[in-house]
Amino acid sequence: MDKAQIREKLFTHTKTEARLLLKKSEPQSDFVEKFDSYLNEEGERVYRYTFEKHLESAREKQNERAALIEGSQLLILKHARFSYTPLHVHDFIEMNYVYSGNIDIIIDGTEISLKEGDFCILDTGVCHRILDTGENDILINFLMRKEYFSTQMLSRLASNSIISQFAVNALSKTQKHNRYLLFNTTNSEFLIDAIEGMLVNYYEPSSYSKDVTDAYMIILFSELLKAFQQKQAREHRKADHSYIGDILLFIEKNYHDCSLQEVAEAFKFNPSYLSRFIKNQTGKSYVSLIQELRLNNACILLKNTDLPIEAISEQIGYRNVTFFYQKFKQAYGMTPHEYRLHSD
């Protein structure tokens, strides 16, 4: 199945969509009644969606994907067009991607309009509903158990990058505060390829589909992090504020031989002010950031090259090999030589 076939598949009416188009009946009325519900302060009925019930429904309706779905922490579904979703909360993380058209969602009483290329990630327990959708409104739903969408998974993207680490931390704080996140990724070809790649594995499952899907999810999260960083940068520059990401990028490119004074000169800062700014924004001192970058890159070189340890020490910016050994053992509890042996 190629991209053209995926697009054709997404725009072809499903049995549910054909029924809704003809009868204009309430969406999934038989499905929502499977869930417990309660009345909110406004007297509106709110359904409690669960991942297990969605998993059970997916198994019943998709026999050809039963093996892939069984025990899964991730479900990928297409939202039924010509319908709306009633007020509900859920015990899983929901990520909505607007493949085509426009989608209106009410989240905690606030109406939000999403256009093609937009993502919305909703935390557990957030009360929301999706308003009526039409012919061209294609919404892809990713339902994830809480443990699947975790800081640990996001951190896989950030293990060797202080910029990504900063973005992951900022993203986590924003999610805890707002309980939902919005992204615009209209021009991301990598993301569209990842989405369509996941859909190929969804519609044509194989024995390795789960691993492929997880790999695509890493690409997807990488693109979301990039979109988040770009948005942060635009907002800071618009307000004529210095953006920490620019400074971290400079440090990351020059970590092996740049001093605080040189970074301060590059951004026209007083070194003392820059030191406080970095600490305030990242929670780490300049020296700690440099050491972290050096040791992270030392690990990469130890794992993937046969370079002598002395050469690695010099390449990452430590001209004193004894000092490098000391710092490495403090960080990892073993010498560089022992680390290399354990990596084999």
C-alpha cells in the first residue's frame, strides 16, 4: 500500500460513515453506552472512556489486526466523519492529528479550531468533545496508555542533546499546567511520511508492524519537539527576548572548546548575566552543561569507534586525560575503558 492508496483509503466512506451520512444519527451511540458516565456542574452528561474498552472494540471490529492489537499500548483510529463525539474524559493519552480539513474541539469549555497539519495532545481526565465533522475532515486518533507517552520515551530523543532535553522539560511543564498541547506541523514532510507509514502498518499488519510503528512514533515525537522549539523561538523573538535555544545550539556546536566568555561575546551578554540566565532557564550551570555534552559525546565515541581513549579525551575538550577519567567515573561509576567493554 502506497501513499496514494492510503489517501484513497482514508477518504473512502467506512460502514459507520455511510450509515451516519444516510441517517444523520448520533455517532457511536451504541459504543458510548458501554462507558460509565456522570453529570457535570452544568448538568451535561460526561462519559468516562477507557483504553481497555477501546481495545476490546478494536479487537471485535478488526480481526485481521487482532494479533497486532492484542496487549497493545497504542491504538490508531480514524475518527468517523459526519459525526461528533459527546463530552468525555479518558484514562489514556489522546493525540489527534488533522490529516485533512478542519476540526473543532471543545476542551474544558473552550472551543479550539484545528486545521490541516495540527496536532492536539490531551492528558488523562481532560473533559472535551469533538464537534460535527464533514466530508473532507479526516482526523487520525492515537490512543496511548499513560506509560507509552512518558517522559522516558520522550527522553529517548534527548539523550545526547541539551536542546532536546530543554524542550522535553519545557513540554512536560506545559502539559502539566494546561493538560493539553497544540502543535502546528503543516510543512513537515517527515511527519506526514511517519503518519502514512504507521497507517500502512495499521491497514496491512505484519509480524514486525509493532516495531515499525514504535520507530515511526519516535520520528513523530521528534517532529513535535521541533515544532515546539520553533514556536518557542518565534514567541521569544517577537517579544524581543533572548531565546535559550539559540544559546544552547551555539554551546552544543562548540562545546569542545568554547568558554563562557566566548558564548557571552557571541550573544552580546555580560558573562555573569549569561551564567545566571542559563541556570534560570535550564536548571544547570554552564560548566555542568559543558561537562554533560562532553561526557555524552565521549560515550558515543567509546561505543562506536576504536579511537584511543586519549584521543577521545582530547576530541571532546579534555586535554588532561586523568581529569577526563575522574569526571567520567563520577558520572557513570566506571572508567572509560570499562564502559567500552560493557558496550561490546
